[in-house]
Amino acid sequence: MTALKKGMLALIGIVSVGLGLIGIVVPLLPTTPFLLLAAVCFARSSERLYTWLINHRWFGAYIRNYRDHRAVSRQVKISTLILLWATIAYAVIGVVDLWYVRLLLLLVALGVTVHILKLKTLTQESILQSRAKETGKEKN
């Protein structure tokens, strides 16, 4: 891979991490897809940045759990939904005056809520099952 391509992937990864950070507090901007995109970009462009992201104290476990188990923890679901609805409630009650914008915000929040609730919940059992599958694959 050329240096230019690696540089572009690293830049896209850095921008994605930034957007993911913003997405933590802005409920209409998703966090997970940006962090996953950053992980993919870093994996292909910079081992140092990939290692930093995967071992990051805030994002690391989140990305590894999603990557390895296609699931998020119950705590992540709860905190995400609380922050989402608190921010939407603030916007709908205190910021937005137009009824159709309020309705749109509520509909988007409802859609995000459904998506989050549909994600698999990471449990100790699912982690053990995943490890057992990996061990079985290695033996074959």
C-alpha cells in the first residue's frame, strides 16, 4: 500500500474518531459506526493508531466487544438511551419551537432506541461461547 493511501486512511480514521467523540454527546450523530470505521482505517494504515484505539480506556472495550461478539453491554445500552433521551427532551422542551422539528427529533430518537435495543446484549455467557467457538476453530 502506498504512503499516500496509508496517510489518507489514517486521516479518515482520525476524523472518524473525532466524529465518534462528538456522537457521544450529540444524539443524532452515531458513535459506533465512526469508531468501527476508525478501527478499520487504522488497521490498514497504522498499527500504532490501531493499537491505541483498541486499547483506549473509553473506546477499546466497546470496539473489541462489538468486533468480537457483535454485541454491547447492558451498561452501554442504558447509558446511551439515558443520554439520548435526556438530550432529545432538552431540545424538544427548551430549544426547538417548531412542532414538526420536535416530532422529527422524537421519531429519530425512537428509531435510535429501537436500533440500540435490537443490538445483542453482551453477557458473560456470550463471551464464553465466543471463546469456545474460537478455541474449536483453532483445533480444527
